[in-house]
Amino acid sequence: MSQATQDSVREDGVIASVSGPVVTARGLDARMNDVVYVGDEGLMGEVIEIEGDLTTIQVYEETSGVGPSEPVESTGEPLTVDLGPGMMDAIYDGVQRPLDVLEEKMNSAFLDRGVDAPGIDLEKKWEFEPTVSVGDEVASGDVVGTVPETVTIEHKVMVPPDFEGGEVVAIEDGEFSVTETVAELDNGEEITMHQEWPVRQARPAAEKKTPREPLVSGQRILDGLFPIAKGGTAAIPGPFGSGKTVTQHQLAKWADADIVVYVGCGERGNEMTEVIEDFPELDDPKTGNPLMARTCLIANTSNMPVAARESCIYTGITIAEYYRDMGYDVALMADSTSRWAEAMREISSRLEEMPGEEGYPAYLAARLSEFYERAGYFTTVNGEEGSVSVIGAVSPPGGDFSEPVTQNTLRIVKTFWALDADLAERRHFPAINWNESYSLYQEQLDPWFVENVEDDWAEERQWAVDVLDEENELQEIVQLVGKDALPEDQQLTLEIARYLREAYLQQNAFHPTDTYCSPEKTYGILTAIHAFNDEAFKALEAGVPVEEIQAIEAAPRLNRIGVQEDWEAYIEDLKAEITEQLRELY
Ligand code: ADP
């Protein structure tokens, strides 16, 4: 919560009633979405309904023990985040209180209530290097200087969006805290490294563009079959044990985003603890620096009730937009949007609103889409290009994708990675079901893959999809009559499909080489299997029995391409060997 917000406290009211995270107050002078401080302890909340003299507030902290006639104060301002250097490497709670600062304040890992702490360190000095000089004209959004925020990230100090801009009359390099003026304009505007922004409002950009570049993940099934664009949206439903955590770690580590914002939204306490403990241990494989140097974690702590899940989501996306404005590609991961939806359901039922499907409020779809709409590939206000990609985990109860949160999310997002408990049980990882998953970005990203990888990228992918589809159909027959009853060409198709699954779709996140697969290597593996396919069918046509084709020694080596460093030479060699061994058969 920002300092400024605290300073401008207005009219008092009193609590009329308390129902879990929902508090009603009487006599409060407040507007919709104002931040208020509730009760003797000053718990933070947000106005969500006003009816005559009664104001309804969702409170972001535990309300037990809070009772009628305690005071309520309005700040007269909406929920804002503090933006400035120091957000990388930070771990925040749902209202951007840094967890380490809070812990220090209370000397305990169990957060007390009503404790306030600014989202960025107001004292710390940063090394400011101007990028403009006295006499230069700067407009809203323009960069006036940089700060080495972490070993990985250069923070760009921008003219705030609500400034008019003008001629620079004073600017100097040196060490400054975020509240000190680093540049002055001729109209009297003073630029600091600190901005505030209301979380429910998208930060302005010049233009939202059609995304045309993939957010390369280094995961074959994603890049190869179901790519997400930079600035795109994806949903990943994760039944327990299906590999949700591993997939998210892989994306955080390998996706070619400059910055990762990870929102842990109301997941069970231990899962969140896992993230808070795991992430600071991880290295950024691309730079060797700590992964946290380009990551911001926002985590709901166990004492934060449901309402804070919502503020988590909005805080996260606002921070993501701020780095986008600097011209960075940001990936935001929200885990899990189902918990946020459940929070909406709980608040809505306490407000006695008319329930929609399965008790979720009628505005569930609108809220979800407002959130995902803040993703995109943009020309920023200062003319740079930046993107926010949003990957939302969904946790459908019992893995049932027909429930409202999954269904509403599917209507919005353009990429769907369906994690599958059955595949995970069979140890097929990543357990992403290729029959159910999809990406609507394929066509618009194909030109990038053609230009940057290979001309027939799309044709090769289509070949793989066709073979996997055919396998899917044949499996039904196999279950009825057994594989041996199939004609030989179909048996061979099943064999090819098996290699597609084992050599191409499966990928071991824990193998030092296989953990990341470049688009070139992804393509290479696919074409190696395709080459085997073509030679194998030639052999079949020449009368070689399918068992003999399947039995050639070289074929199983296809499954080892993923773990090869020198995969190009390996594939060359393997193709030659496969051809030779098959041709010997006829
Ligand atoms: P969830 O978070 O959905 O409960 P996890 O991500 O913890 O599931 O995955 C469960 C287990 O599955 C992991 O401990 C790991 O053994 C295995 N696993 C998941 N994804 C992969 C992968 N890509 N490569 C190898 N093993 C994986």
C-alpha cells in the first residue's frame, strides 16, 4: 500500500456488521473501490458496494475478533501499487507488502494483522544514470534514466503516465532513493523513481498489436504443437500430481521472457511455501544469475482471507504492465485462477447476490476476461515494444473441465494446455494431453517459425498431428480386437506414433540437456521421426513384414535425441543408419 494513500485519510465510519471477509460500515464517506482501514487494528479492505448509508467492504486480512462499532476510515483512494526499482527479487503478499519486511517487523513468519509496509524500499539508494540531458524534451512514458535493479535487469525510470512532460531543466547521475527527484521539467513536474498506479486500471499503451512472435518455452510439446505468443494468453489446468509445478518452473526458467511475475493466488499454504522456498534457489539457466533477479513473487499468505486473492491478481498484472512499459517481455503466471474465482463466489454469496452457475457470480466471466485482456503485445507509450503474456493455472475439482471456471477461461484464452492425470500416472511427462490441448496462435506464429527455424515447420507439425490423430482413432479398434488384427500399414502407423509420443512429446525436465529444447532441435527430432516413417513405409511396400521393420536396432535411438548435446550430428548419423538397416531388409 502506498504511503501517499495512508496520509490522506478521510471521514470515519463505524462497523455495522462483520461476516467473514465482508464488513459493512455506517456513516463512511467513501467511493466504490476506495481502500479503507477497518477496526481498531486498521485492517486493509476495499469498498465493493455502497447502498445509502451502508458501505460494504471486502477485507484483505483475517477479521476474527473484529466487531460492530469499531472505527472504519476511508483513504479516499483506490488500491494502488508502488512501482519502482526493487520489485525484482521481491516476495510480496496480496497487497504488495514485502514478506521479508513484514516478518522483520513482527519477528515471526506468521504475519500479524494491520501491519503496513511500502511495496518498495523508500530509503534504499539506487545508482541513477540519466539517458536524457538538460534541454531535451520528454513526454509522458519516456525514459529519463536507468538503474541497475538486479544483476539481470536494468530498470528504466520513466515519466509517469499522468505527467504532461516538457523540457528537462535539471538531471544528474548519482545515488538516489526512490522518493528523491532525479529530473525536473520546465513545467515544474518532478520525476522520481517511484510511481503509483491503481491496480484495477490497465496502464496506458500506444497500441495493442497482433502478437506475431512465440514465447519460446524450450518445451517441445508447447513450442512444437501448442505455442503461446509473446503477449498471448494460456490456461493450464492442473489436477494434483499432473506436473503443474514442474511445468510452471520450466516456464519460469526457460520461457524467453525478460521478466517473470509469479502470482500464487490462494493455493494451499504448503504449495505456496514450496514456491517461496524453491524460486530463490533456482538459477536462471540463460545467465547463471539467480532466477529471482528477474522475478517478482506475489504470494497469498495463510492469514490472508479470500478477498486478498483478488488483489494478488491485480497487483501482479499491474507490476507486469509496468515492466512492459520499459519495453520488456513479461510472463505472468497466476496459480490458480480457480482460487480467485472461489473467492468471488464466497464474497458474492455473503453479499447475497443472485448466484450463477455452480454458485459463481454472474460476473465471473467478465472479471476473468478483464484480467486476461490486460495481456498483449503492445507498442508502449514511449514507442518501444513490450508484452505481457498471461499463463493462468486452473484447478478444476476432480479434473472435470466442464466446470464454470475452466469453461469461462477457455472462452477467453487462446492456448490451452490440458494436463492429464492419466498421462502423469503412466509417467508420460510433460503430461499435456495432445488431443485436448490447442493453440489459436499457430497460424500467426508460423511465419516466425518459418523464418527463424525451417520453411516446412507448419507442414511437419501437421504431419505429426495427423499421425497422432490416426493413432487416437486406431486405439479404439486396438482395444476391441487387439493390435495384431490391424492391417500392417496401420500397425506401422502406431509404431510411428509411439516414437512421436516417446521421442518428441515426452521431455524430461530433470535431465540437464533434455530440460530445454530449442525450436531447431524440436524440429530436428520431428524430421528424424518423419524420415524413419518414410523409409519404413517404403520397406513395407517392398514386402518387408512390419515386425522386421519394428525390430531394426537403430529405431529406438530416436528416443535418445532429446538428451544429446550434439543432436545435429546424432540425427544425421541416425537417419543414415535407419535407412541402411531398413534397406538391408529388401
Ligand atoms: P502438481 O504440481 O501438479 O501436483 P508436480 O509438478 O509436482 O505436480 O509433478 C509431480 C511429479 O511428476 C514430479 O515430482 C515429477 O516427478 C513428475 N514430473 C512432472 N512433470 C515432469 C517433467 N516435465 N519431466 C519429468 N518429470 C515430471
